[in-house]
Amino acid sequence: MRDTIAPALFLVLSFLSTFLLLVTVKSRRRSTALPPPPPGLPGPITLPPGPPGWPLIGNLFHIIGKAPHRSLADLSRVYRPIMRLTLGSITTVVISLPEAAREVLRTLDHDFSARTFSETVRAIGHQDFMEEAIGDTAFLK
């Protein structure tokens, strides 16, 4: 019986390692491909620096824990106040300076005003609190 388990275990581990290798290569290839620049911009879009992420989970291990705000502060000291994080398969730009966030929200307000609430937020009912806090909510609906 022991002689039949070893080849089967070797086969399973071989398939698993091959699968993980393919997923890693595919996710690296996808993360390095940037979208074409919007009309009117001269060159390609470049993302800010950030920590390297794991396949499938991205940088979640960098920020989980008891104090994620401290983890983000530590990362901003290493990778500058504007950094890129990959949360799962979603690339996110984190801005940790209030002045930079104010400037981005001032110049790109049209991009943020067209966003809608996700179904998760609607199911919990948080959009009611956001609408009260913002005041004029004509652009949210």
C-alpha cells in the first residue's frame, strides 16, 4: 500500500505546483499590463510604486492585523505618500497625505462624483448615512 501512495502523492504535488506556477505567471503578466492612455494624454499611464504582491491575494498580508492604519502608515514611509496596493485582483492607489488627497479630489471630482454605491453598501443601508452627511445627493442617484 505504501508503494502506491508515493506515486499518487508525487502526481498530485506535481499538478498543484504546476497550477500555482501558471497562476503566478498569469497574474504577473496581467498586473504589468497597463491600459492605453486616455485621449489627450501624451504617454502611457504609470502607476505609483508599491510593495510587491502575492498572486491572487495581492498585498492583503501587508495591511491585515490589529492596526491596519499603522501598517498603511509604515508602507507610506517606505513607498512614498502616494502608493499602489493590490487588494486581491484590484489595483488601488492609496493617498496618505491630506494635501495630496485634497488636490486629487479637487482636480478629479468629476470622476468620483459619478460613482454609485455597491450592492453591499445598499444592503446594509449605509448609503442613507452617506446621503445625510453629504447633503445634496443629486449626483449620487
